[in-house]
Amino acid sequence: MLTSQRYEQYSDAEHNVWRTIFDCNKKFFHLYAHRLYEPYLAGLEGLELDPERIPSIETINAKLNSTGWKTACVDGYVPPAVYANLIANRIFPLSRNMRNEKFIQFSPTPDLAHDVFGHLPLLFDEAHRDYLQRVAALMCRAAKSPLDDALYIANRRLGALCSMLDPPPVLVAEAEAEVDRIQRQLRVTPSELTQLARLFLWSIEFGLIGTRDSYRILGAGLLSSISECASLYAPGVEIRPYSIAVIEQDIHFSEYQSQYYLIDSQEHMMQVLDEYSAKMATRH
């Protein structure tokens, strides 16, 4: 699953997409600074990103050196077990792919901008790094199911289709139906890996943190997709308390989520994870 970045192969158009995303995010983060998780903003400054050019993996790793982590390039969305194994070893999987200009504000599938703007800033926060390693270590040891691989393949296919400029509607509908079919099966017989992946996704990717009256955006999937980020403050958005119950809730990667979960604190995230760990078939 690992690959080289092949930096010289990025086109002028891809560098221009990076430039546009950087400019849009800069304006958005200035406007919504009071709504963003404070360690995220500090980490974003620590990365010292070039506004004009896609960052090289060597430059990123030099900035992350003080954290004890590094990145390694992957070819887009990778299986949860592979992703977890890398993170458990303090290696963050960095997609080499850049989204199309059509998806500046929301990408249907993880890309380099998602990883850099969404995930990497919080690697400067020790509590966040500890949580990442803890959940990844449990995912590496979790009981798995063939449905886990099937869901990964189905999600990857759907994301690829939705990332096309003009995807055939019939193929998109078929791909969506396949994801729904597998998710229905996983509701009946979820594996530990599936449940831990949901804990990860509802916290690390789409989590909110704080109180109901004063919450901040934590999730990388939100911080790297500013149109979904802004939608959080529209009337009628459903925000539920974060708890171990999220292991029963599906994730839809290629569209906005229908609800979000509010985490009290980083300690709360770890407490819920420990609660799940105590229920696992194999004690760790």
C-alpha cells in the first residue's frame, strides 16, 4: 500500500488546486478561529505550509520531527487494518493524490489536502497522539471479518466514482447500494475492527469537542472540507453526545454526515475507548 510521492509528477493544475485550497482555508480559519480546536490552530502554524506549492513528504517530516512521528505516502484510501498498523507505529499515512478543482471545499474521498489540513496539525498535540496510538493498537489486535474488507472495497469504489467530474449515475447508485448492503450486514454482525473504526471516525474524523453551548471542531474530515464545516452551524444540525454507542452508527464517506457527536474532552475520548477495550473478546 505504501508508495513514493513522485513529487515531480504533480501538475501545475494540482499545485493550483493546493493554492486555492490554502487560500480558502486561510480565510475560513480566520473567520471561524473561535470554532476550531485550539491545538489544531497551533499545529497548523507548526507545519509552516507553503501557500503556493504542494508540500513534499520530506518537508512535512522535517516539521514533524519534534513529535516523534513521520508520514509515509499511500495511494489514497487504504484498508483500516493497514491504516491502523501504520499509525500504531507512529507513521501517518499520507495520500499522494490531490482532489480535482471541482471538490475544493469538499472531497468525496481522502486526499493529500485532507491529510495535511485535517490530520497533521494535531500530531503536534501529545494527548491527540496518545489517543491515535491507543485506538490504532487496539484495531491491530481486534477480531476481523470478511465484511471489513468488503466494506473497504465498496467504499473505495464509491469514493472513486464520486470523485469523477461526471460519474455515471447508474454506477454511483450501484456502488451506494453495495455500501448500504454491507453496512446492513455489519449492523447484525459487526466485527471488533468495524466497531473500533467507528469510534475512530466519529472522534478523529468527524468529532466535535467541548460543551453543547460552546463546542469546537476537532475532526479531520470537517477541518479539511470547509463546506461541511460551515454546515455545522446551519439550523437543524443534529449533534448527539459522544459515547460508546457510536459503535452502532455507520459512516458515509462521500457525503455530509447526517449527525455529529460532541466529545467532552480528550480524556473523554480515551475513557470511551477504554470502555470498549474492556468489552473486547481478547483482553489487552
